[in-house]
Amino acid sequence: MIVNLVLLLVFITVTLLLVREGLWSAMLMFLNVLVAATVATAWFGVLTVSLEKLVPSYTFLLDFLSMWGIFSIVLLALREITDRVSRTKVKFLRQIELCGAPIVALLSGWVMVAFTATSLHTAAVPRWLVQETPQARMFFGLSPDRKWLSWMRNSSLDGPFAWPGNNERAIFDKDADFILRYADRRFKLEGEEALRVNAKQ
């Protein structure tokens, strides 16, 4: 229930903030959020591998921190770029503005919920806190995490982020076992005395 409330808060907050900015700003932010979340999900594993060489004892924390670190940096960079490139705010007809801004804001809110839900699987928390079982559906049964993982898998298979030459290693979550792998990982964490692995006495 706590996770559902957190995700609902994310959805409401993002949606309300973007509705206030208007259709043009909401459209730009939607694209920024979509790209940043996609890049973060696709590349957090690469960053984690590099960080594990520097701080191997904090392996349970690195995936979550890497994902949100990449997302934050890419989103800030994209926001700065779009603000500089699009200095003139495009004006729409009032009817289009009134209908379009809430729709785009809702889409942005949904992307943020989906990305946040997916990132929670990598968090260093007990297994039951994210889901009672790996088969359970998050966010009141809407499963934003599963939909996001499906987007990532399909977009890296033959979508906009696919690598040339059908490189299977570049397919995100090729075996569709992301949720199960991280559920097992959180279960293993429950058996650890601390977040640090092999911590020196």
C-alpha cells in the first residue's frame, strides 16, 4: 500500500506541475522525461558495473542510485537544451491548450510512475515492500513497471533504440526476468546483516 501511495503522489505531483506550465512546455517536458527515463533504464547496468569496481561492498545500492543518477543528469541536460533552443513559447488555440495540456501532463505523469515503479525493484529494501510476490501487480493492478519493461524490451529489439544487426546482447531484459531477478536479489538482501557486502570488521 505504501508503494501505491508513493506512486500516486508522483503521478499527481508531476501532472499538476505540468498542467500549470501549458501545452508547449508540457510537450517538451514529456519528451525530456521519456528520453531520460529510457536512457537511465537502458544504461544503469553499465554504470553499476563500473561503480562496483570502485565500491564493491555497496553492490545492493548501486543499481538504484545509478538509475536515478543517470535520469537526473540526462533530464537536467535535456531541459537546459530545450529551454535554450525553444526560447519562444508556441501559442495554441485556447481550446487546444485547455484539452492538450492535461492530456500531455497525464502522459508525463504516467511515464514517471512507470519509471519510478521499475526503479523500486532495484532498491535495497525487503522483497515484500515492493511487491508481496513477484507476480503481484503494482499501482492498483495497473502494472506500470511491467509496461515500462515491455517498452524498454520492444524499443531495444526493433524500436527506436534498437542496435543495428540484431545484436541480442543489446536487447534490454531479453529473457523478461527483470522482476524475478531483482525479487531474488532483495530476498538475498534480507539475509544480509547490513547493506554492505563483506564489510570489514
